[in-house]
Amino acid sequence: MNILIEGWRGINHSYALVNQWQINELIKSSKISFKDIPFLDKNWNSKKNDSGFKEKIKNVINQIKPPSKDIEYDITYRISAPFNFDEKFVSKAIFVFATSEFRNLTDESYINCDPNNFGKKENFFIHTPSNWSKKGFLSAGFRDDQIVVVPHGIDQNTFNLISEEKKKKIRNKFKIKFDDFVLTNISAMTMNKGVEVLISAYGMLKKKYKNLKLILKDQSNLYKWKVDFPMKKVFESEFNKKYKIFNDEMYKDIIVISENLSFDQLRDIYSITDCYVSPYKAEGFNLTPLEAAACGTQIAVTNGGSTDDYFDDCMGFKIESIEKNQNNNIFLSPKIDSLINILNSIINKTDNKKKIRSKLVRENYSWENVVKKLKKEFENKLSK
């Protein structure tokens, strides 16, 4: 199969990362050409925003040749933002990777298409990673048969169980004691991530559990949002005025990481975490809890959203939520009481499901497996 990919590579934006993992699998069975699309921010580059891939994979991806007029392409696959819905493509069919976090396709999120034509396109398909996100494209006017749901995956060679001895060394590096209970969230500090809910829950529980620690890894190298943003929001909230959760002891046990990390370093963070907490409001997929679970770590994620597609009871817990609509943006409001109750029930308790959840994720959500599904969708659409 000849595939022309038009998109992002070389940086650690989620779309670029997904693209590079998919290329790493597709290139094993297909002929790939690549057309670089300008990044959304002119300041993004592979030096400042390194992808974190090992040199071997970087070299494979960087050496892919540009498109050629001499090649007859079966599939054009676009993966960048804003989503390019241009019907001009030099292949038998086109797939556009797109996500609808708030189940609402705004004018700013796409280019080169009249919304009245969304459902009229032939040989034009949307690849989105969750059923939550799919609903946004259905609401925008795309036909059900135009939308393909194929999830993201995890790298089996990286995200796995590590030894207790190695965990001890990593904890020592971060000055985390053996009996400390660690909560973690790795994400951009944007509103849809719900990090302020986690900070509030941590602040309440810190009064009771002195051995509680919180690791926050932001994406400030890509976005302007730093950990200061949700912290300030919580500090100024009515919740803090009522419960007075901010104090020196709470602050000193929050570990903030802003620098770029390799995938091995991310695995290390997941592995020393006792519970990965993602009280998100709106996500297209939400990959980090899945990676954490592959490392054996229990997770707490918002109920009702994109993670419902992959969540299994052995992975951990669902945070109760309420679905809301604000100016046609659909999102979830995770209940802080629910999160506090969940964490209360597991802090200082033994977690006996590490091997079970790691095996489940690694067997069902490897990049190899999910890219096989994506390629099967390519083949199915071409055969019609």
C-alpha cells in the first residue's frame, strides 16, 4: 500500500507523537511518503520541543522521502491542526485525523471546507480515536460511515513493569520516601484537563495523610500554560476559601516537572506513581492514563468520557461526573467528592492488580495492534 502522510513530525505535540508511532508501524508493511505541514506555532521545533523518541526511530521517520508524481497513492493521511478538509488529494481515498474534545467542531478547528459539504464528500474519511470524539463529527454533519474510530496505543518496549529496586532508585532521585503515596498527572495545564480538581483533592487529603505527594508534569515547552495556572485558580477558588487547603506543607510536597522527558523517563514517573489521576473535562482520547496502566499503575479517570472506550475495572476507578453544555461545547464536570472518596479508599492500601492491568493494556493497546486496525480500515474503504 502506498500512503502519503501530510502532517507533523519531530516534536512532542500529541498529534505529532501519534503520527510518529503510527509511521513506525505502517512503514513495516507500506510504502510511505511524507509532506511536512507547518506547525501551529512558529516557535515549535524539534530542538525546543523534542519528540523524545530514540535516535533509531527518529532516523527512520526523518529519512522518509517527500511525495512523488511517479507514485500512485492509495491513501492520503492528514494529521495536523487546524484539520485540513480540502477535497483535493492525489490518492484513491483520504483520511483526516481529527479530535473533537468538546464534541463541537468550531470554525477555527478546520480549513478548506464549507460545513454544508461535510456529509457529501466521497472517499473522504475522519479517523478519530474515541466514540466521545466521534459524536462531535456526527453533530457537525459527517455521515456515520465516514467516521472511523481507532484508538491510540502504547509502546510495549517502554511502558511496562520495572523492578522494585529500580523504583527505589527513581524515588530517591525525587526525594520520595518508600512509604510516600504519590499522585501524578502529566498533561498540558489547559482548562479541559481538570488539574485544578486534582490539586483541590490533594489539598484536602494532605491534611489527613502527611505522606501524600503530588507530581505534576506540564507541557509549558509547547504551551504557555504552566502549573501556576491551575494552582492560582484553586488558590482563588471558593473551595480554598472554605477549606483553606493551601499551606507550606502542601506546597513542599508538590513536585513540578516542566522540561522535556524521554519515553523512558515518562515510564519512570508512571512507575513510581501510586495512582495516576486524570479528572479531565474533555478529551479526544487521553493517552497518559493508558500508558500509566501499562506500567502497572492504578488510574482514576472521569466517568462518561473518552477513556470509557478503554477503561477496565482492573485499571482503577472512575470519577463521577455530570455532563454539561456551554455554548454548544459538551464537557464533563468531575465531582471532587467522588475523587476524594476514591483516593481515601486506596491511600496506604496495597495494590494487587499491577500485573493484571499491565498485561491487559500491553496485549490490547500496543501500537502494533492499533495500527493494524487502522490499516484494516484503509483497506476496507478502498475495497468499496
